[in-house]
Amino acid sequence: MFKIDLQKAYDTVEWSFVEQLLDELLFPDDFKAMVLQCISTASFSLSLNGDMFGYFQDDVLLFSRGNAHSMMLLLKSFSTFSNASGLKICSRIHNYGAKKFFYAGRLVLVKAVLSSLHSYWALIFIIPKGIISRIEATCRNFPWDSSTDYMRVPMVAWEKICRPKEEGGLGLKDQGIMNKAMIGRLVHWITVKKDSIWVKWVQKNYLKGRDWLDYTPSTSSSWVWRRICKVKEEMLPGYTTGKWNAKSEYSPSDCYEWLKGTNLKVTWYNCLWNDHVIPKHQFIGWLVAHGALRTRDKLISRRVI
């Protein structure tokens, strides 16, 4: 059984699209009415062995046989829905007519759409490095020329762009580090022995009474489990120094800041980022501060002209 949280999908999928899809598949009118009523108004609880579990609202429950063929059919269905509904990152860029935006507008689009989409899926899946690299490439290059071509060289290094504005950046999130912070939730759940079926399953099948913080996975363990254990190793200093403990609440954003570290604050922050400077001039000023404004000599050095 898969539970998919559609809370963020309300921002990207219109019910008219769902209705049109049901029409194209020739479903009866009564069935379409029931589906639309369920997805737009209803909430559900799951009855298992006579007991009620959970309160599912804005969710989709998918049931499947536990074999490879069924999993492949599910993945194919996800891919088909993604292509049809325009949820892919590059599609979102073109749908907004982003070529008409100036730098500041493109930056807002990256923050509001691209990063949020990745953060949503990272709450559900452990995203492979290759996917993260493509997401970062899209976010990294798009503000400069509204292109999703990830072979271009940005005017300012991605690491600097992902710093807070106080430290000279633009406040974007480093997607790789953010994904680790999301995985850190699972690490913390195991550490505090959260009362969940998944944690109990991990204790029984992997840890088997061993101390979690000292645990090392075997080479035959699944990729997902080894990935979780790798993030645990990066978080170990936080547990040994008392940043996290059995009683502390875990925050992905807090973990992100801790994993990323801090840099010195720039002296020009207050002059640039204030209510008296319009966004367009803020971005130009930021480029000037980094020596990255596209003057003729800069374009020649980068072989643009």
C-alpha cells in the first residue's frame, strides 16, 4: 500500500484536468461525480483487522501486489500522470512564460516552484544523486537566461547563490543538502525510537538489538537503507554534542542550516536588501557586489561574445 500526500498538488493540478482525464478515458458520469467528490471534499480512515488507523485527507491510497511486475506498472502510471499533468520541473518553467522575466522574476520562480516541488517529493522519497544534480542544474542556470540547459556556466557559483542573503547569497536551498535534511527525519525517528510501524520494522530486520548510532550496514543492504545510514554518519556530531537528543524535536530546516554551516556576513547586506530598493535593482546590485554583472569584458572572458 502506498499513501501519497497531495497537499501540495492542489497548487499544480486543477480539478478540471482530472475531470477531463476521466472524460477521455470514457468513465461513466456517475463514476466521475463520485471521484471528484472524493478527491475534493472527503477524508478517510483505514480499517485494518477491525481497528481504525490514521486520518487521510487530501491523500491517495494505492494498493498493489508485492511483486516486481506490479511495481513497474505503478512506476509507469506515475510517469504517465506526470507527463500528462505538467508536473515536471522543466514544464513548470515553460508554462509560466518565463522567457519574459527579468533576473529577479526568474529567481522568484525558482524559489516558489522549482525548489518547492523538490522539497515536496523529498518528503516522500529518497531522491538519487543523479536526479538532485538535474534539479540543481535547472535551478542553477535558469535565473541567468531562462533556459533549462544545464551545460551553461553560471555567472556566480551555485554554492554562493545558496548562501543566505546576509552571507552574500540569494537564499536558495542547496538541493543535495536539503535532501539529506529530509532523510534526517528518518534518522531521528530511529534514534528516538518513534512509535511507528516502519521504525519497529527497522529495529527487527536491521538493527536487531544493536545500537543505532554505532550501527554499520552490510554491503548487501538495500540502496535506500545504506543512504539513510550514510546521512546518519553525517549527523553523528549533532548527537554527540547534544544538538539532538531523545527529547528534541527534529526540524529539516534546522538540520539544513547545521549541515551547510555558516559564512561571514557581508557588509553590503543592509544597503541592498531593504524595502527601498526594487527587486530588479537588488539583483543588479548583487551581481555588481560579486563582480558578475554582464559587462562586455565579463562576456568576452566567458566566451559569450
